Amino acid sequence: MVESVPICEFLDEKVPEPPLLPKDPIKKAEVRAFCEMINAGIQPLINLKVRQKVEQLGHDPAEWNKLFLEQGFEGFNA
């Protein structure tokens, strides 16, 4: 396993105490939704290949990261 969410879910099932995910199905779905917001909406935009391309296009990767992290976490906090 190489992806963080499946690893966490595996650990939660293999070693149930202390739990990593809430037992309540609604709350568990909310945690998974937050994870997906990060996995699909924030992380891909700040990975190394994207940072390198941004730099090749003449932009500052640090500013790019800051912009998308802030936007992503604004949505996360809403």
C-alpha cells in the first residue's frame, strides 16, 4: 500500500484501538470527504511535477502553493 487513505483505513481495521476513524457512519463519511478534498483538490496542485512546470512557465512555485493551499483550506474550513 502506498496511498495514505487506504493505509489509514487498513490500520483502522487491523488495529481497531484506538480508532483512527469515527465509528458513526456519517462522521466517518465526513472524514473521508475531507481526506478527498485534500487528495483531489489541494495535494495534486502542489506536487513536485506541478511545481517544476510552474517554475518552467516563469512563476514562483511558493506563491502557487500558498494560493492553492489557502483556497483549499478555506473550502475545508467552510
